Amino acid sequence: MTEIFGIPLAAILGQLMLGLVNGAFYALLSLGLAVIFGLMGVVNFAHGAFYALGSFAALVGMQRLGIGYWPGLLLAPLAVGLLGMLIERLWLRRLYGLDPLYGLLLTFGVALIIEGVLQQVFGASGQSYPVPDGLQGVVNLGFMFLPRYRAWVIVASLAVCFGTWFLIERTRLGARLRAARENAPLLQSFGVNVPLLLTLTYGGGVALAALAGVLAAPVILVTPHMGQSLVTVVFAVVVIGGMGSILGAIASGLLLGLIEGLTKVIYPEASNIVVFLIMALVLIVRPAGLFGRE
């Protein structure tokens, strides 16, 4: 058996593949954060709560409404996105133009409210969401047996990430969104409804978090606080990629997932902190992030 530094090659490749699965989640979650910050200048601390809300929306849809996984993959993010739009119109809109700290504190409060309501309704113990029938079983990659559902997570996350990047960077709608960030009064003078664009942006960003929650539901236990630890890592991913950089969020999320997986083979004790070590190094060398603007 081929070994690298005394470690079997199959073990390394297996951990890299599992790291790619985690990286797909990191990329999808950090994409939503980057969209909201890059186009609105809001540090959305409620992102992890919306991630958990997406999982619970899919779970409730299955248990009480008979909505299967595939319709839930569309309906749960849509419902959470509409809630995000309501929050933006009622609360967040009042803070535009103020110090970003106010937006951070508001979204932190929103996160506490969402998590508290979820715990009150569903309890603190985790619930499981079954893997859909068409995605059960495993795929033999030669060096490991990869569950079909995890392979689907990679494909779906990459498709959504690069679809979102194309929408923002290569379409007329994306140009208007970026122009609203640069000079909203000028854009509005051309007849564009800038407040509606900001509402849709926030709703779309939290819908991406909810979509990640639906994709994660069959993989992990669904709990009210499932997003707390993950969102800390995702914030680090966004900082490394560059605050507000769409491509940076995607690339750094995937890369850090792979690095984290490789670390679990080489030095498992450091796997939980390697992302933060890289963040510290990037901030020292390039404070704007790998893809961010100075």
C-alpha cells in the first residue's frame, strides 16, 4: 500500500474527500455572508440561526405537512428568505448609514430570538432527517466508499455557488446590486428601486443559509443551536477570502475544507483550530483577504 510520510494514501484521499464535503458547506454558508456584506455592508451574525431554521423548516414540512425532501429543498429556503426580507424591512433598514456595529448587534439579537423560539418549540435534543430514497447507498471510489448523499451535497453546493457568482458578476441584475452598494442615490435617480434590491439581497443571502441547512439535515442532527459553532468557522472563511468577495468565499470555503480534512490525518489535534491559524496568518500578510480589495 502506497504511503506518504507513513500515512496510507487511501486514508489521505478519504479525508480529503470528506473535507471537500465540509468545504462545500463552508462555501455555501460563507457565500450568503459575503453576498449580504458585499452588497449591503451588513455583518449578518444571524446566519447560523437561519441555517438551523432552514433545517427545521424542512423537518416540519416532512413531519407535519408531508412535504418530501425535493420540494423542501426549494420551499424551506424560500420561506426563510421571506422571513429575512421581513426582518430587513422592519428592523435592518433603519440602521443603514450607521456604524456596521449596529447591524451586527441587531442580527446577533435576531439569532438569539430564532434559536430561543426553536428550542422552546422543538426542545434542545436533536432530531434526525432521513436521507431521501434516491440518494441512499454508497459509491465505491476505489480508496473509500462515499455515501451518495454526500456526493450530492458537493454537486449541489458547487452548482448553487457558481450560479450565484454568475448572477452577481455577469448579469444586469448583479450589476444593479453592485451599483446599489457603490452609489445608491445615483442608481435610484435612474428609476431603480434600491430599497427593494436591498430587501431581495438580504432575503437571498439568508435563503442560501437555509439551503445549506436543508442539505445538512440528513447528515447531522437537527438542533436549535446547530449553527453556532459552524458560523464561527464560516466567518473565518469569509475573512480569509476577503469580506464581500463572492469568489473568495467560494474558493476559500472549499480550500479550507480540504486543509481541515488533511489536518485530521496528519495532526488531528490541530484540525479544530487550523482554520483560525490560517485566518491569523492571512490577516497579518494581507488584511483585505486573499480575494478582497485593499
